[in-house]
Amino acid sequence: MTTTPLVERDDTRVRSGLGRALDVINIIADRAPETLGVSTIARELGLPKAVAYRILKELVADDFLSFNEDTKRYRLGAGALAVGLAALRALDVPDTARRYLVHLVRDSGETATLSVRQGWLRVYIDQVLSPHEVRMSVSLGTSHPLHSGSSSKAILAALPDAEVEEYLAQPMRQVTPSTITDPGALRAELALVRQQGYAVSMGERQNGAGSVAAAVRYGTGQVFGSISLCGPQDRFTPQVCAAHGALVAAAAGEISAELGYRIPGARTPADPG
């Protein structure tokens, strides 16, 4: 007669229980600030209600979740906040983004940059140069307005509508003859950026330069900044912009995911066990 070692069976049970607890935490985090009841959590995760209740009770006891006695609903608690803040302190966005910039240069042949938002400006903080003899380079540490160039427009388009309108209400400087400064035209341009997932600039920040860019977000959804590919404008044909734009949008999405960002409305899959 063959028996399964007790330690192995217990280890499997612990992993399954931990996975289910993480599923519960994740679905509550995904729905925040909405609060959820045990029936909804059990149904959407495919768990027996008694199992979901037991997990929720343990998470409340550990302060990872908070329970409202009046509504009978759960939300994230102080323990989850402490873990989240610790994770944010450990994040090094330029370090996380650096390898993606390297891959973008390898796949496109153009210079890749990283910008951070600072109020109504954005600042270049890193770049990986193109291997071409004729190439673009940027001056790290320089700041630029949020309506000038693809890196800026990608950030502006990712902001909430109220912030966008606040920006559009200000006078906008004409950086080059191609810079969009009309509020209506810029509003339409930002709608296009949101639709296609990346911004395109043809000489809007620097004459003769072409670029594409996409926004990078923290796990909270707040905009960190943007990444871009840039080069001589004559190399950025519409077809090239579409291809490079897809590369940049995918890379920005992966960086954001590493920073903990989840697309709003995404559902946590149920534990198959």
C-alpha cells in the first residue's frame, strides 16, 4: 500500500488556501472603492459561500480587510495599506523601465526615452540611444509642457478629464510651428491618443523629429510619466508610427503592470482548485 507523505499533502493544502485568500484580496482591491459582500465574492470566485466566509473572517482578524457591520460588506483594511505602501517604497521606476527601453531600441532601431510627470511639465530622466549614426538624443533633466511632443501628450491624455480641462484652460506656448495650442484641436488629439493607446508627434517639440509615446502608471492608476521612441522625422512614416506605437504601448503596459497597475474592470480569475 502506497501513502502520500503528510507534509506534501499539507503543503498542497496551504498553497491552495493561500491562493484563494489572494484571490479574495485581489477582487476586493480591483473593485475599490466599491465594497463587496460575501455572496458576490463567493459567486465571482467560484467558491462555496462557507469557504469564502472563512477566508474573509481570517483576513478581517489580521486587519487585511475591514468589515462594515451595517452594510455587511468588505473593503481593504490597514494591513493591506501597510503592505501596499511598503511595495510603493520599494519601487524603482527607472530601473524597472530600463530593460524595456533597451528592448525597444533593439526592436525599433530608434532612441527610447523615459519621462516623469512634474505638475504641468514632464522631465526626461533616462534614454537608450539608437545604434544609427543619424539618431535622436534628448537632454536628461530638461522639462517640457504637457502639450508639446508625444511624451507630453501621452501623459496628458492619461490624466482624468477634469485635469485635462484645467490644463486646456491655460495659455499654451507654441514650442515649434507644429505644436498644437488650440484647445479644441488638442482635445481631439488627446481623444485619438486614448483610442489608439499611444501618441504621435511630428516636429511638435523639436523641428525635424518624429516620435511615439505611451503613458506609464503606478499601481494606484496615477500617471508616473511616459516612454517614447524618437528619431528623424523622415523615418517616422505612418506605417512606422503604427508599428512603433504598438511596441511602445505594449512596453508601457508591461511596465505599468510591474508597478502593480491593473486595467479598471479586469476580473480576478477564480481558483481552479
